[in-house]
Amino acid sequence: MLLYLHVPTFRLSDAQRSMLVKLHDNAGALAGKKVLVVDDDVRNIFALTSVLERQSMQVVSAETGRGAIR
């Protein structure tokens, strides 16, 4: 199922509106989780880390696939 967040909610189906409600109700669902961010561009790592840490996630990063495996 696709959900386009830029569409006014009154145009969404009941299932899509329900999905949005669940998304907002589970705002803390990522808190305490650990995530690995891998990208060869440190700017992308910084941007993703900033967003994920605001969700109280523990972020581990690597700039290469080999580094990620280590």
C-alpha cells in the first residue's frame, strides 16, 4: 500500500488514514533501538544521524561496506 504524505488527509482512504494514526501513535517506537548507517558521504551520515538521534536511537556509522561489516 502506498501512502503519500503530501496529499490532504481528507483524500486518503480509511486504511491510509489509519496508517497515519498508527504512525503518530508509535512516535517512540524507535527509541532505544540501535541502527547502522553506512554511506560514503559523511554529509549523509551526519544528516541521518541527526534525525535518528532525535528519535532517541543509538547510531553506529561507517563510511564503507567493509567498515560496516567490522
